Amino acid sequence: MSKGKSTPLGRVRNHGAAAEGTGHFVGQRVSAIALLILATWFVLSVALTMDGPTYLAAIDFLVSPVNAVGVILLVMVALYHMRLGMGEVINDYIARPFTKVVLLLLNALVPLVIAAGALFAVLLVNFGV
Amino acid sequence: MAGATRPERPLSPHVQIWRWHVTMATSILHRVTGVGLYGGMILFCFWLMAVAAGPEAYEPVGAFLAGPIGQIGLYLIVAAFAYHLANGIRHLVFDTGNGLKPADAETSAWFAILFAVFAPLGLWALVTFGS
């Protein structure tokens, strides 16, 4: 397996696919179908029941158990879905390996941090002192 | 040289000779709205944290959202969502192997665009003038 004599294509030939594409494909579709319901519910329910972006209206909305659970689900599924999508965009448009890895890392970690903060916020509104 | 014996092959796409297709607009718009909604979702999470931080911390956030820039921003996020939703359904149909004929794909592309234009308008009218 001397590296010098073969092309990059020659080196990967006959090794088969990385076999990781299906998980990505299925995850993206499953979360898409979940968001079809969750995000549509959220937009309509905020637009039609919340009385403007005031503090009291926000608390009123978030203390309803159905809304709290819905918002938690929305945040978790949406952050998963957008992480997959943004990963695809980064892989497609960023050519420099270093920049690409940094962006993919940020894409993996930032949504996680944001989601933890958002979920804690919903819990605090409902059970905080 | 071998012009006469050369097999009839399609010429590769040319950068300057190119017909505009609505389906290419829907494809790039799906990514653009997806990236926009990524930002919108992060802002929404910060909004939740602002609510949890209490009335004083929320004050400026609420004032911004009620102001013109906040309202236009919210409208654009709803419009981006409406488009991503309609075109996402289109892609789920494509995944089943249906709707891929050029004429069908173009019709559904226009439907997605029209939905993205009129659904947010309708919702805005309902919220503003309804009840």
C-alpha cells in the first residue's frame, strides 16, 4: 500500500461507503416531520393566543403545561434539525479544512449550550422561586 | 481531429449560457431560510432566558419586539418558516419518488413560493384585524 503510487481516488476505491449517510438522512426527515407539527403549532398558538410581546403575556403562555412541554419539544427537535442542516451547508461551502472543522465544532456545541439554557429557562418560569 | 467519429454527448453546462429555473431558486431559498431560522431559533432561546430572568431584564427585550424592527424581524422569521415548511413538505414528497418530473417540480415550486408570500400575510391580517 505505498501511498506514492496511487491517486486519492485509488486509495479509497473498494473500501465501500462510510455508511453514515443513512442515519443523517433518516434523522433529518424524522425531525422534519416532528417540526412540521411542533413549529406550526407554536407559530399559530403564539400568534393567536399571546397578547403582544409583554412580560405578562410571555409568562401566561409558558405556565400552561401544554405550552411548556410543546416549547421544550420544539427547542430540542429544532436544535437537532438545524444542527444537521447547518452541518450540510458547512460541508458544502467551506473548503478550508481548518475553518470547516472549527465551524462544525461550533455547530455541534453552540446549539447544545443554547438548548440547555432555553430548557432551564422554561423550567425556571414554571418551578422557580 | 476525431470530430466525425466523436459520439453525441451532452455539452457540459456553461457558466454564461444558463436558463433560470424556479426550482433552483426554491433549492437555494431552502438553505437561505434554513440558515435564517437557525439564527431565529437561537434568538428565541435567548428570549426564553430573558423571560426567566424576570420583568426588569425582560423590559428592553419586550420593547424591542414591540417596536418596528422587532415586528419586521418577527414577520420575516414567520415568512422564512412558512417557506421552509412548504418546501420541506415538497422535499418529503420528492423522497418518496413522486413529483420529480420537471413540470411537476416547477408547479410545486411556485406553490411553495406563493404559500410563503400569502400565509404570513394572512396570519398578520388575522392577528391585526381579527377579534
